[in-house]
Amino acid sequence: MGFLIFAIVLDAAANALMIDSNVGSAVWMASGVNISHLINVPYGTTLFVYAVLVTVANQMLIGKFDGHIFISNLLFSLPFSYLVGFFSSLYLPLQLDHLNIFFRIILDILGLIGVSVGTSIYQRCNLIQHPNDELAYLLRFKYLHGSAGWGQLISYTPPVTIMIICFATTGRLLSVGIGTILAIFIQGIIIGISDKLIFPSLKHHYVL
């Protein structure tokens, strides 16, 4: 439970760091920012609704109703969605988006590493995880022979599609930049490395 709490707080704080540095958020977060602005709904609420929809999609991927996964996905996503918003507000006085671009990129990369490490830890706690990460996890172990990189990459299809729709509608994209591109291609790789290097005593116990 201690590892789980640490991982959730780390993941939320790191996601908020990527958002506030304003050189590219993690993919799902960036997609959420764009939807939030498009439909004028609070960011935390947008993330939670997003999470509910992905939770339903996960059940379809499993091919049967799994009550534990369904409930745990929702239990994770509600506090996490608003925790990201809390950390983002906490960073506002620091005016991270006004820093030199070099330092903003460094902060963004550190945020991406933090997100990846946090995800790796709470996936291996085998208790609960965010439905977006559950999606990548299901793809990774059920369809992609355990490849964290491919699982993460393919799981980004929905948020990338939604960002394309947002861009077509508004003519602009928010929170998309270097960090987003890096997340698409290397977040899964960092998660795979973290599985081996960060708290290696925690193991995946995935069974369908």
C-alpha cells in the first residue's frame, strides 16, 4: 500500500509538472487538456469522464466482465484526476511556463520519467491502476507478448485521435509539444526499464 500511494502521488505530481512546464504533456493528459478547453469543463472532471469511458473499453478487451478491474480502475481514477489538478495549481506560483525553454524541457523530461516510474511501480503493486494504464497493460500482456513499448504506443490511438478532432475543430492544440512526442515513443520503454531497476522486488502478476 505504501508503494501504491507513493506511485500515485509521484505520477500525479509528474503529470502536473509536464502540464505546467508547457512544452508537452503526457499523451492522455494533453488530450484531456484539449477536450477540457473544447467543451469548457473543468480539467479534473474531464479526466474522470475519460477514465470511465476507458474503463468500459478495458472490459471489452478482457472479453468478460471483471468486477475487480472495473471497480479498481474507477477507484484509482477519481482521486487521481483531481490530484493532477491539485499539483498543477500548486505549481502555478512558480510560473514554470515563464522559465527559459531549456529548463522547461528539462522539467518536462523529468516529469515524463516520473510518470513512467510511477506507472511502473503501481502496475507491479497489483492492486489498482488507472484505466488508461490498464489499457496499455492489457494490450501489453494479452496481445503484444509483454512488450511495454508497443503496449503503450498502441494505447495512445484514442487520445491522439481525439487531439486530431480537437485541432480540426479549434485550429489549435494545447499542452502538445516535445514532451508529448517523447511520451508517444519512449514512455513505454522507460516503464519497461523501470520494471527492472526501480524496486525490482515488485513483480507483475498478470493473469487473464
